[in-house]
Amino acid sequence: MDYQHYNFKDFVQDESFQQWVYHPDAQSNAFWESWLARNPEKRPVVDMARQFLLLLQRNETPLSDQQVAATLQNIHRRRQETPVVHMAPRTRRPLLQWAAAVLLLVATGVVAYLYFAPRDHFYATGNGEQEVIMLPDGSEVVLNANSTLRYPAHWHGQRDVYLEGEAFFSVRKLQHDTGAVKLIVHTPELAVEVLGTRFNVRSRDQRTRVVLEEGKVRLAADGEAMLMKPGELVEYAAQERFVKHTAEPRQYTAWVERELILENRTLGEVSTILEDIYGLRISIPDTAVANMPLYGSVYLGEADAILEILSLSYQLKIDRQEEHVTIRKKDQ
């Protein structure tokens, strides 16, 4: 698909683009970040289309045909007054969806909101990438590879951020007249409530893992809650609920400094981490090889360099075909 000549409307209507916005994964993140790196002049319109689709996602109220007609009349009347892109739909279903969001905006008399009003801030990383994000309150987030983070343009009361993937948070304590202000990290599985602390959150494959380095956090999901202390690791999945362990936080946070600690991990566990970071698909046919304990640490640079280190250090035969990797013992 040639996106170079796409405008705002084209991106909003494109099914592949919609899939990336609503359900980002390692492959789509890598594609769009690579495409934007080659076409930086398109980033403003891509960001605008992405934020518009996120705005549509929040509106779940269906419209009647009369409301749709009224909305289109309002848009037509204001076309010459404000720089609004005319969004002629390709099918009737998208028309209803787009008009639903536009009606809310037109009702306030500000159709230009589609372009100029504050949107959610959105960040996405691709294969092997990290990004340091400063939140409006001064808190710092390090976003790991193949992850997304978004938060509202304006916080009202508590501080809400939404994470898919992995990130390390250094949260600044914030006080208002009514008391301390929470920062809440929302993953698809649970909410992590904090006041001021340092912790790591990983949310992948319908499972969330939280490792607390310092301070105190409260986890909440489906009516259950749990308090964490430093040095604790909690995993949550809908089928298993909360599971708590003691942990050495650095083993789970060293990635912030681009270091992968192999100590106390098996080859299978490390392979999962490499899949998350580099978008690989790693197969280890022999269970004994997958359960092999590893030692030391490696620098999170190029994926091929890490695979070569593992091959030389543990007598492994590693075959890579693009993103597909197979690992065996050399004598197999």
C-alpha cells in the first residue's frame, strides 16, 4: 500500500491504519514507525488521524438517521468558516461512526475541534527501540520496545496513563489542597495505583506483571486489590488472579539501561524477552534446551549480536530466517 499520498481522510478510512491504532502489535508498530521515519513530513497528519480514531473509540452512543443528517448539514454550513476536512464516507457504516463523534463536537459550536483541540498524547516504539517520556507532572517513563503509552492532554484530578507492552515508571509525588494525587497505570488486565514510586509494568499476552523497586503501589482488578512492597513481583491474569513473589527488581528493570540480565533465567524465558523486544518468533523444539539455565548478562543492541553471543556461549545452533528463529544444540 502506498501511503505517501494519503491525506487525513484516507488514513482514517484505511482498515490497516485503523487496526494499528486500535490493536497495535509488534509488526504494525515496526511498520508504521519505519514508514514515518522515511516520511517524517507525514507525521502530523498521521498523528491527527490516529488521535481522531481514538476519539471515535470513546463515543459509543448510536445516532439516528435524523442526527446524522443534522450533523452533515452543520458540517456543510461551517465548511467555509473553519478548516475542517470533509469526511465523505465510503460506506454507510463508517458514516454513522464518524458522524457520532463529529456531532458531539458540532453541538458545542466548534467543528474545528477535530484539528486543534488537545488530544491524548500517544507514544509507540518498534523493534529494539526505547523512548524516554516526561509526563506533565515531571514523572518519567521509559517505554520498552514494541509498546504503546497514552495519556490525556489534560488531567482532571487523578493522573491516568494507559500502557500496552512494558515501561518503567519513576513517579513524582504530587500534592493538591485535597491531598496526594494518584497516578494510575491502566493495562488491559488491571490498574496500578501509585503516589510516588519506581516500578516496572509489563502487559503482554493478557497477563500483567508489576515489579516494585521503591515506594508502595496498589493493584486493582475485577473487585480485588493488593498492596505491594519493594522487592515484590505480582502477576495477574484473569484466570489466575493475583500471584505474588519476591524478586530482585534489577533483574526486571535493567532493560532501562539496555542490559538483559541472564542470571536465574532459562533460555526459554530469555527467548520470550527477545521476542517482545525485537519482534522475533523463536522456536526451541527441545524442552531440555528451552529449560537450560543462563548466566551473566548481555547488552541489548542488535538482535543478531545477542543470538551470536548465546550461540557461542552455550554451544547452540541458531537459524534465523527474517523474524523466525530456531534454536537447537549444535549436536542435534
